[in-house]
Amino acid sequence: MALQPEMLNIVLIPLLTPGHMIPMIDMAKLFAERGILVTIVTTPLNAIRFTSVVDRAISSGLPIQLLQLRFPCEEAGLPVGCENADTLPSFKLMRNFFIASKMLHKPLEQTLQGLKPAPSCIICDKHLTWTVDLSNYLQVPRIVFDGMNCFTQLIMHNLHISKVHESVPEMEPFVVPNLPDKVEFTKLQLPGLFNPGSVDVNDIRREIRATETQSYGVVVNSFEDLEQRYVDEFRKIRGGKVWCIGPLSLFSKENLDKAQRGNQASIDTNQCLKWLDSHEPNSVIYVCLGSLSRLSPLQFIELALCLEASNHPFILVIKGGEEIEKWVLEDGFEERIKERGLLIRGWAPQVLILSHSSIGAFLTHCGWNSTLEGICAGVPMITWPLFGEQFLNEKLVVQILGTGVRVGAEAVVDLISQERSGVMVTKDEVKAAIDIVMDKGIEGYERREKAKMLKQMAKKSVEEDGSSYLNTTLLIRDIEQLVKKNKQ
Ligand code: UDP
């Protein structure tokens, strides 16, 4: 598509982690399909992860462009080539990663100043606090995207206001005030600022919290029917400027896009599909704990042995270190399970796998992208939250939506000590959750039916006249009006 000077140009500035970058790439397609130019800010090594997907979108006529900036690894004390949080040799370097991200501010400011057509607005990750100054300097609205749903955002807001968690013992459940439902947590299940881990990034967290509201509005990777009462409440807090435009993963429509989403898959996707084809519908358990979490070797072995002991076929995604790999080989695990289990070491083509009819359940760490991808796939979930706001997502799936069963994790794990810790969830606990979810009785049937219904609702929301489609239209109109006003 030829670029016109009067075209809207939405600049997307993601945080450089898979869970934050992937939905923004899908978001680029969403806006480009509406005829809006989208400029994605990235770095050379991150660009490699999605150039095939973006190049295909561009060749099909979508107006998308990449703007690549050098990531200042060395200046920030990171190893060379460490441009994404999933390549950090240790999460102890998280602070350095944020420092490097902050250093993108001035080079980006300079580049955007000369951009044609000029930026109409920036949609940036809420963790990039310096984008407040960037938007002021460029005099364009700043819209934040933080990768969470409205349920979670509302809970976090209410905790910040009420501070109810501050006066309860760590293990004692308390009710979060002012929610449409009675929702309980213990302090040990709360994310970052409420329950700090071993790396002290609290100053960064406070800065993020302080700049959260310094934005024109919020785009959310969710859809209204999924959590309507929570969307309504969150909208009230944010002065109406909340647009649920997801599920964004539904903008990876073709099999090739699903297969290459987020990174080059570390398994031949045809081989993977052939394996899935060879299994009965709704029979396979897909197990993946996200892009960042690394189970300790002991915890991994516990999970692997549980899957082996279960009678179900499974796909297990391994993101471990040498110790785990050594165990897999020396114990003979892979050989023993080869008839029934498929191991993927590294990057799994998750959305492609989830959309296959042989998948019967998704054992997930409840990162929001994965959770929503599970919802779009219409499968029940076995929930094993690990860190961040994942316990909140678990609550949404298990209590509010009724499509998940907990393995029984009780506390957030610290990303650093997680690599060294022992067994937090036993194989009996995981097995109990698997048995409940895969049960062929009435309870299992009803859960599966609910999951299928949510899948239909998700699909409808992004179709023409669906709520997310309409919200996107409203957001675009809003931006158009702001641009017009700015020109007057
Ligand atoms: N993902 C994937 N393959 C993997 C691991 C992760 O495609 O092997 C994708 C997954 O589909 C999701 C994202 O990476 O879109 C992970 O985001 P999420 O919010 O679920 O969790 P995080 O990795 O941020 O903890």
C-alpha cells in the first residue's frame, strides 16, 4: 500500500519480552487491516524473530513498517546480543535490562521526529515509563498496553487503593474489596509490588505505577463478553478510555503465521502436526509454562514423571538448562514416553498446537497471553501459576469462567530462586488436576462445553460488528479526532 502523508501512523513500542512483543505484532496486523500505517519499534535481534510474519503481512498489502534501534547491551551491563528478557543469562540482570530499554528513549525520539507520515499516537508498553516524556515531546497521545486483562487490572487497582493485603498474615486468605464477585487471595499469591521477590526492582515498579495513569487510555488484550462486569468497572476508573480489542492471537490467522508466531519453532511444524493428527480428538495434554519460567530440575522431573504416569498423550515444552536435559537423556524418559509423548525443546508453535482438534487440555502457567490462547482454543485448562499476576489470571479461569482446575500452587515463585528451588507442586497434585480435567463424566463435560462456548464468543468478538471490532473502530475515531484537534 502506498503511504499517504495524511495517513494515521500508530507507533507500537513493545517491551522486549515475548509475552509483550507477540501481542503487539498481532495488534499491528489488526490496525493495518483497518488501513492504518503501523510502525513497530524493535531491535535487530528481536526483528529476526518476526520478520517472516511481518514480511508476509506487508506483501499481502498491509501497511506495516519496522523501525530498528540498536539495543545498548554493553552500556547497560548486559552480555552482547541480549536484546530480549528471555535471553538474559540470569534474571538478576532484569534491572540492567530495564536500564538498556530506557536508553532507547533519545534515539527513538530523534527517529520519530523525522518520521513520515508523522506519528499520530504511540501505543506503548506500560513498563516503558520514559514514553510519557516521549509522548509529551512529540505532542502525541500515549496509550498504554500492559498485557493484562481488566479483571487483573481492577484487582491491582483496588489493592493499591485499599492496601487490604498489608494487614493480613502471608498465608491468610483475604477478600479484595469492591469487586463484582467475592474474590480471595493470600498475600503470597500477589504480584511484584505487593509481594517483592529477591531482585530489588521495586523502584522501577513504583515508577511504572506512577506513570500508569499518565496516558490517554488503555488498550486491553481481552474481549468484553469474557469479563464484562470487570471491563465496566475498569472503564470507570480510567475515565472511559479503555478499549478491549482482543483476543489478539486471532490475528495470526494462517497456519504459517501461527507456526512462526513469536519465534522460529524448534520443532518441524509438519512433524508436529502429523503427531497431533495421529491422536484422538480432545485427547492430548499440551504442557507449556510460558517463555520465561524455568522449573527447577527437581520440579521438572516431578512434572515429567506425572505425565508419564498419566494415561494421556502429551506434548511437553522444555525450557530448562543442562541439568534437565541430562536427566531427560540419562533417565531414558524420552525413550520410555516416545509412543505417547512429544518433547519440544525450546520454542513451541503454541497457537498452532492449541488450535489442533486433538488437544484436550492445556497445562499453563497462566501468563495472560497463554491463558487467552487457551480460551480461544476452546480447551479446559490445568492451572499452575508461577509469578507476576498469574495467580490472578488463574482465579479468573477457575472461579469466574469455570474452565480451569488448579494444580494447587500456593505462592509466587521468585524467578531467580525458582531455578534452584525444590518441589513446590507434587506429582500427585498435578495428577489429581489432570484427572479432573480429562474426566469423561458430567463435570468434565460441562467444563469442556463452557470452554467451547468461550471460544465461540472470542471468535465473534473480533468479527465485523463484534465488540472488539467495534472498540477498535472507536479507538481509531478517537485518535483521528485528536489528530484533527492537534492540527487546529
Ligand atoms: N510462546 C510460544 N512458544 C513457547 C512459549 C511461549 O509460542 O514455547 C508464546 C505464547 O503463545 C504466548 C507467549 O509466548 O503468546 C507467552 O506469553 P504469556 O503471557 O503466556 O507468558 P510469559 O511468557 O510472558 O510468562
